Amino acid sequence: MREKSFSPPCPDSLQRPLRDLRISVTDRCNLRCAYCMPQEVFGREFVFLRHADLLRFEEIIRVARQCIALGVRKIRLSGGEPLLRHGIERLVEMLAGLCGEDGKPIEIAMTSNGTLLARKARDLKNAGLARLNISLDALDETIFQRLSGKRAPVSAVLEGIAAAQAAGLAPVKVNTVVKRGINESEILPLIRHFRHTGVIIRFIEYMDVGLSNGWRLDDVVTAREILARIDAEYPLQPVAARYPGEVAKRWEFADGGGEIGVIASVTQAFCHECGRLRLSTDGKLYTCLFAGEGADLRGMLRAPDSSDEGLYRRIAAIWRGRGERYSQQRHILAGKTAGKVEMSYIGG
């Protein structure tokens, strides 16, 4: 455990506090979404990490404890698809037992594609999972199959959402990445489907994460366009953010039909408020979703002389030196980021 003499939490080089830790628990996924794991790149011959290369649950907990000591109050599990990680419920339970120095439990969340959720939702809730985001980019079966690589039906995701609600994982949030010419026609059908259900749907501008998805600025359907399309049929009114640094701008239907969110990470960059660290499946710590390299913690965790004090100081030094603000500098950095990490490896 961290000793009382350790230095207190500190901001990064741009005075941003550390609030969130995102942990990728596997680099594997049972879908092949075009913007994350395109089939032509992640095909049968693609070599995924060996089990021995993955961080063990006990190692993840060690990292999480030190990040909590530095200010983290929310931990989100991602992948790949986190429900593919054997024993994921046990990891949720271990993380849910952690508290901040104020004695309050850390919020444990997860992002999933939902296809395996129907049989796991209640166990996850019982283990201590507090919140759940589910990716769903279309209700139309043809469009969904085109986007997800023809590996599961839309019904599997909808069953997962229903199971999550039944288990009490509320509010469930649905994440929809909108790509021009592909699924912008699904914006209103998704709105109609989830209005008055308690599900919060969030539309996300298509981002240039990694190098395998062939991203172009012309493919981005902007937040302004998305909101205008919805507002024309279902009038919206803004809702205040729940906490500093909330990435989704919140809106509610004027008729009381529920709430939506829009994440405008391309056209309205929020780097100045970003307080996230990302831990990869094999133990590298990344300070930005668009980073090229991560700092290896696995070697440190498995060294014979490994100590929590040393781990704390290493993570603190990484955070203090953090200065990335890629989305605010995209126009300057275009073509200069040859080594951006893939989303499937680092999580969203």
C-alpha cells in the first residue's frame, strides 16, 4: 500500500487533473467494426497478444490503486471486447472494492459491444459494475452487418441492452459512431427506438484513432449536423454537464422523451478538460487516445524488486509530463503521427 509520505496528487503540464483510468482487458473482439478493427486488417492471419502477455488481474489492481492515489475516481473497462476476457466479473468485483482516500468507492464502468451481455449483465451488476456503455451503430440489419463485419445480429445487442436494464445497470448508454455515407440515415431510427426507454443514446463524431480505418475529415458527420437533424423532428434543449470534463454535451427532448448526448471530439475538441489515463492490455500506460507510444509498466510490475512506491512515482512522473492535446492540434499534426496506437489495443 502507498505510504502516507508519498507526494500528493498533481496536475499534468497543462494543469489538467487525473480523474479517469481506462483499462483495456483484451485486444480481441468478436466483431470487426470498420472504424476500430476493420476485417481487412484484423483478419484470420492477425496475431493477437498471448495470454502470458496480458496483465494479470492482480497487476491491474496494483496499477489502479496507485492511479486512485493520484486522483482517479472512475475506472472504465474496455477492450477489444471486455466480455471476452475470462473471469471479467472477478476483476469488476476486485476493482469495485477499491476506495479513494476520502473513503468513497470508485465508480466502475464498462464499454461493450453488447453481443455477449445478455448472459452476463446480472453477474456484472452483482460484482459491482455501476455503469455500462454499449456500442450500436445501426438498427438496420444490412447497415449493422456492413459496419460490424457480419459476425452478430442486431438482435443480440438489443437483447444485451434489455438484460442490462433488467439487471439494474441504469442508465444504460448507447454509443453510436456516425460516418458519412454509411449510417447517418440511422440517427432518427435510433432516436425513435430509444426515446421513452430510459436509455441514453450518444452520437460520436467519427475519429481518426489509429491508422487502419482510413479516416478522412470528409467522412465526419458533425455534431452540429446531428443535432439539427434530431431537433427538426424532436425539439431539444441543452442540459448542464454533470461534472467538469464530461465529454458528451447533454441534451433532452423538450417533450420529456429522455436525454441524448453528442461527443464532438473532432469539431469541438475538449483536450483542455481531458483527465484520462489509458492502460493497455499488455501493461503500457498511454496519456492520449491518439498517442504513438506508451510507457511500459508490465516490466516494472513483474520485476523482483517491484514496489508500490516505485510504481506510484513512475505513474506520477508520466502524468506530470503529459502535454498532449491532439484533437486541438489535428490540423497541425496531420501526416506527422505515423505511429498512432489502434483503438482495439488501447480501448476507446
